Amino acid sequence: MKKKSHTATLLQLALAVLAVAATWPARADVVTDWNQTAIKTVLENPPGGLTSIRNLAIVHLAVHDAVNAAQPRYQSYLNDLPASPGASAEAAALAAAHGVLVGLYPAQKAALDAALNRDLAKIAEGDAKLQGTQLGRQAALRHIEARKADGADAKADYLPPPSPLAWRPTFPTYLPASLPHFGKVKPFFAKDALQFDPGAPVPPSSKQFVEEFNEVKRLGGKNSTERTPDQTAVAIFWTAPSYVVFSAVARQLGDARKFDLHDNARLFALLNGATADAYISGWAVKYKYPTARPITLIREADQLGNPELKADAAWEPVLTTPNHPDYISGHSIYAGAAEKVLQGVFATDAIPVVSVTYPANGITRRYSRISEIAEENDNGRVWGGIHTRQTVGRGGADQGRKLGDYAVKNWLLAGKS
């Protein structure tokens, strides 16, 4: 009989302990329904990744502007839709979400058309429905047009600098650098991608570098004997796309607060716009300071010029290392931005207990504070062996918090635009 690996045993234990999902009472509206439709669409269709996060922002900003034109309450994003107080806000939201998704994913038109027709059939026939549908279509077209030249489709090459600290393709896939141009995409809310530049990472000669090197080496290795089953579960759970986790949390919190259609439209516009900016900013930092991943640093520590850093040529992380630089963590900058948006919109950190399961029937995590979610995300990247502590903290989540705070304080404010 083949002996199971230590990691496999930990994974089975983690799943057994944590795979009980909590139940949340259903109270959806067309904004939250189509948030899930949009997530399903971007998950199932290429190119995914950073493009998915950008596209979710376009969807939800269009929905916000369409709803806001029908029921003026907050400042609009584009400010070029005429107020249409007689229009159905629900029809406007549906048509806006549908229009953006079809524009960005034309191959999914049949499925999206069916979903739109299903939901529009629930709205009473009449002028309000017709006006709302027209308004939503206008919003979709204007938001797609506004992002046509944002740089998301650009191409760029990355040539690693000749330094042992510089990022280069990693075991086992050795894939080339992912989307080195993305840091030049036009942000949604921020003034520019490096508005909150965290500065360069600390050098290998520093005490902090040594401590963080040893932490990820001890706890993030595939064969670690120090990592607990719960830490393994956290690392695996946070392989989830960030927008899957934080959208689920936002839906539950909006439900608990009894948010109406308009409040949900603003919530998801701020959440997706700010977190899209987080990834744009994160990629700008990654390729400004293209730092090697832990697997490279640990395997080649003898090249870093510090005798306190001990190499392990066979070391492997729990998770497969993504193909882009270590500093900063994309997951962490996203989490920091999402944390500040949710805290700002709900005016609290303490929340009713929310739960998220990933993947389906997999690991369930529960949270009673918004900040707890971002903190756990940061830990998961270190315990998974794919980031050092500074890349998830000062360089990641802290920078994301600045972007999220900026978005909430400067965009989609109460009062008509």
C-alpha cells in the first residue's frame, strides 16, 4: 500500500474539520443575482485572471450608473446618463449588467440573453420597464466605450534583471512573466497606479528579511512539520479568486443590513472598482520591484550575500508558485482594498458571522470581523509558501487599504452628481 504524503494527510484532515458550510437566508435582488452571473461568466471564460477583475468593475459601475439615473441618490461614475426618474431601476440594472457582459463575452450571448429574459419577465410590463431597459443598455455601451483604450489589451515583454533577487520563472512550470503590462492599465478610481507606491522591499542583509525568509521556509514548505492542519486549510482556501470570497461576503453583509437595490449597486461598484485598481497598482509595483519568489530565494540563498540565509535546493511550497514577482501580493492588495470598502460602506469592522466555502463542498471559513478576512488571506499566502510576509503586509494589504479608503472617500458619494 502506497504511503500518503504528509501534505495529503494534512489536506484530508483540514477538509474533514472545516468542510461544513453555514446557511445564510436568501434575500437577493437583481444586483446581487447578476453579481453571481457575472462571476460565473468571468470564471468560465478566457482570459480570466486580471481581465476578470477589470471586467467585473466595468459591469458593476455600469449597473450603479444605470440605477442612479433611474433613482438619483449618489454621485454617478461617468456622469453622462440623463436622469430618468420614470424608469424601472431593476430593468436598468439588468440591462446594464447584461449589456456589459455580452459586450465583453459575446460567445456567451445566448446564455446571458436567456438570463436577462427570465429576470425581465418578473417586472411588470409598461413604460417604466421599457425606459429602464433602454437606460441600462445606454449605460452598458458608455462604460464599455470608456474602457476601450484603457491599456488592458496591450502587450509587453519582461526581461529579468541580472540579480539573484530578481524574479524569474519558477519550478515546476517555468512559465514566463504574467501580464507585465497590466500595471499601466488606466485605474478606475485612483489617480494613477503608483499613487500609493509602497517603496522597495527590504534587502537580504536586513534582520527583517532573515526573519521572513525563515518563516516562509518553515511554515510554507510542502513537507513542513510545523504548519498546523488549520494553516494548511487556510492556504488551500485562499487559492480561491479573491473576488469570489469578497463578493460572497458583501452579499451576506448587504443582506444582513437589508440593503436595497441602489445600496447594493453602489456597494458592488465601489468594491469592484477599488479592487480592480488594487490589482492594477499591484502589478505596477511587481514590475517596478521585480522580486524573486520564496522558492527561488530559498533554493539559491547562498547567492544572496547573507550567511544567515541557509539554502535548501529541494524546498517546495505547498501551493504552486504563480508566474509573476513576489513583491507585492496580488491577493493581499485586493484584500486590503476590499477590507476598507466594506468597512467604509457598512461603517463597522465587527459584523454578523459570515461564511464562505471554496471550492464547492470544500473548505468553509467563518468571519466575525472584516479585517479578519484580509488578515487570514495574508497568512494563507505565507503558509502556502508563495509569498514572504512583507509582500502581503506593508507592500500588499496596507497599500490596498489606502486604495480602498481613497475610493470610498472620493467616489460615488451621497448626493446627486
